[in-house]
Amino acid sequence: MIEPAGPDDLETLAELIAAYYAHDAIPFDGVRIRRGLAQLLGDATLGRAWLIRQDGLAVGYVMVGFGCDVEFGGRDATVTDLFVREAWRGKGLGRAALDRVEEYCRAKGVAALHLQVVDGNERALAIYAKRGFKAHRRTPMTKWLG
């Protein structure tokens, strides 16, 4: 079951994000994450988050943020996070979450859907390639502004 997350789900999402960041060795700043989650969950123009539930438990999540890029035809979106706890992987939950994101983005007029994969995650690269995602000759870079 993939259900939209709302402001009441902030702490559940923060816990899942902490687990995802630990899995991919990404530094977790709880204050910054909660601030960003509050913005996303409170303003649908920024994007959307969904909880992935199995047997009533929140076992994963997916988040997408909106942008605009003329190279890709205008409005675009980025899957910023897709995570399923280890015990529930391989059951089609991630695939179902991507289907939900694609359906939602098409309904919102999104022309292109992007995502990033941590270097060395060959399993994820193979899964996304099967779903039609293609790598570009670009290196993502970030400058923190605040």
C-alpha cells in the first residue's frame, strides 16, 4: 500500500530517512531533515511524499520534488528518496512506489522524472535502468545555501 504522507507523518518519515541515510552512509542532520520535511509536507507545490506500508507497518517511503528545466520540456520532478527496509525488499514495493510517482507526475504535467543513485549501488542502477531511466554525462554537484 502506497499512501500520501501528510504533516502528521513527519516523525515516521524522519525515522525512515534516518534508516535510509544509515544504509547509504549519508550524514543525517535531524534538524535540517525535519525542517525540509515540514516544508514538503505543508506545500504540495514543492512535491509529494508517500509512505510504503506492509501489514500496517511503515516499511519505506518515496519522495519527489518539482522543478523546471527547459532541456527536458518544462516541468520536471526528481525522486529524491526511495527506500524500503531490508526485510521488505524484493517484494515489488519499490516498483509499486515508482509506479505511483510516475502516475502522479504525469497527472501534474511533469515532462521528465529524474533520480540519483549512490555510486556503487549496482542493484539500484539495474532496477532503474529496467524502468527506463538513463544515465547522463553529468556529475551532480551541490552548494549548500543555508
